[in-house]
Amino acid sequence: MSDQSGRPGAEEPRGGLLKWALWGVALIGVAAVVYIMAQVSTKPPPANPAAKDPAEAQDVAKLLSHEADGKPPPDYVFQDADGKPVRVADFKGKVVVMNLWATWCGPCKVEMPTLARLQTAYVGKPVVVLAISIDKPEALAEAKAFMSGQAPLAFYNDPAAKLPWVMEPAATGMPTTVIYGRDGLERERVSGDADWATPSARRVIDKALAEG
């Protein structure tokens, strides 16, 4: 009688058990990975201590330029909503936030509501936001209609559109915002749009108020 243990097939039961054991380990590993991924996806992300409040997303102070600090406003006449002549110097004694804008300027219209909110924050204080449209007469009705929704801002217009060029230095684009102190002299300038509804913007105005 031949010894059956010498046949190759005698090792098959042991090999089969090893194969099933390896498959079991693999399935356990996959299940563990799936569980970990599920836990990560459902667990809220950790708080970022460096994250800032959305209201502080833009620091207006970093947008300021100072090449014209200490200069008076140009002795240039523009108009109020009734067509009466107005000069920036007429507001001496108040902090003046003069904003040059136009209806054809998209960023100007986006930032205007933030200027309205800035004016609202200083109701009863010596601060005036002077939004001056440089729209031509043919766009006057459109400019007035837009500003009618920006209370408490008043409407002003420079129909000749020369104010940006008589400033020293000239405004480099729209919008341009110039902050004059209560002494009537330029304090700060922002070339381009900004979010004037932020606490950082109010700090800029408060600084101008404190300087007198």
C-alpha cells in the first residue's frame, strides 16, 4: 500500500485554510479603513485659531496710500441733487469721506452700500460720506436712481467729470476714496474699492476724528 501523504494533493486542505485566513484579514483591514473614513467625514473640522471674523476679512488700513497727506482738497465746484454748487471745503469741520464713482463702474456700485453703512454708523457725529458721481448729464437719471437706494447718502454730481484730474495727485481710477480731516486736509486715500462697513474701516475714521 502506497503512502498517500506523499501526494501533492495532501497539502490542499492546509493551503485552503491559509487562503481563507488571508482573505479574512484583508476584509477586516478594508472594514477598518471604511470605518475611519466615515468617522473623519462626519467629525466636524477642528477650529482654526487663526481664522478671523468675516467682518474683519478686509483690513482697510492696508489699502491706504499717503502720497497726498496734508494737502487741501481742490477748489473745484460740483453739484448737489438740486444742481447747487458745492465744494469739499464747504464741509470743513467734519471728517469727509469723499468717494468718486460712476454708474459704468461695477466695483463702485458694489462698494456703495458699505459706504452707506459707514455713514449710518456715524449719524450724529461730524462725519460725512460725500459720494460724488462723475456721470455725464445723459446718465444723470440713472445715477440718481441708484443713489436713491443708498440712504442715508446724499447725491452729488460732477457733470464735467474733471474732479478726478484736478486732484493732486490725480485719481488713478474708479472708485477713489479720499479721507479729509476736520481741518480740511487730506489724511488717507484708497485707490479702488473697499469694504467700508468693516470695523477696520471705522478705526480709520475714528483715527481721523481723534486727530481733529
